[in-house]
Amino acid sequence: MRASTRLAAAAAAALAVQPVAASAQQACLTENEVSAIAIYSLPSLVQSVRLRCDGRLSSGGYLARSGDSLISRYAARQNATWPRAKTGLLKVLARKSGTGPARQNLSMIADLPDEAVRPLVDALIVQELSPNIDVKHCGRIERMIEIASPIDPEIAGSLLGAVAGIVDHEELPVCAAPRT
């Protein structure tokens, strides 16, 4: 399973505590929703890398020097991106939940406020991603994060949304971009 798919699946699983209005929405994710998921999830992604790669990265490396600053830049946008990220994650969850017990659990805890759900999403992203990081790639992952770090979060998210639209993937279907 690809990292982007795992990320979406992990975050979507956490949204099992929200009502599913997604069944009335289109099944594909918009590029804007993928972008919001990427921006919202980055702080948890960096935390996942730090946890999994503990002791494998240099104490003077990028994440040690500048990881907190990068997390802060993206965390500052989480409130603004949460509604779109949530909508996209609900679509992923609706595709995976079918009609069984998972769908029933959605209704059971439908009244939880976002303030209660978001910490669950954040924790589950870390919990699901950390074990899926291949430790032999820790240095390369840190390098990729460092290379991408100067890019404005909105631009980085938009780029990821556009790239996700090119990749044909059943688990993370992205709607066709509107013609301009």
C-alpha cells in the first residue's frame, strides 16, 4: 500500500466517529480535498518519521534542526484545511465502510464535535504510518522532507493534489479536474 493511501486510510479510520454524509457526495476526492488532507496530515507525518526513525537520523539532521518549525508552519493551517480534509476523509471512509458494523459505528458516535475527533485523527495517522515506514529509508525520507520544506504549504498541497489526480488508484480515486 502506498504511503499516501495509508495516510488517507489511517486518517479516514479515525473519522469513523463522524456521521457519514459522504454517501450523498461523489465517491471521488477532489484535488482540493487531497491537498487539504496533505496539509492537515503533515505534522503527524513528521511525527511518524521521528518515532520510527528514532536513533537512525543524525542529531544534527534536518528534522532535529528544523522539524518543529516545519510542523508549526503546517499546524498553523490545520484549522483552515480541516473542513476540506474531513470531507475527503469521510469519502474514503464511506468507500471502505460498506454497510456493515463500521457504518453502524459511524451513526453511534455521530454527535462528537470536531475538537474531539481531530486529536483521534492525528494520533491514528501517527499510529498507522509509523510502522509502515521502512527504516532503511529514514535518511532519504528526511532528505525529501528537507527538500520540500521551503515550498509554501498551500503550494505543496496543491501539487500533491494534482499529482494524486494523475495517479490512477482504486483506494484513493481523485475526480477529474474541471476544464478551464
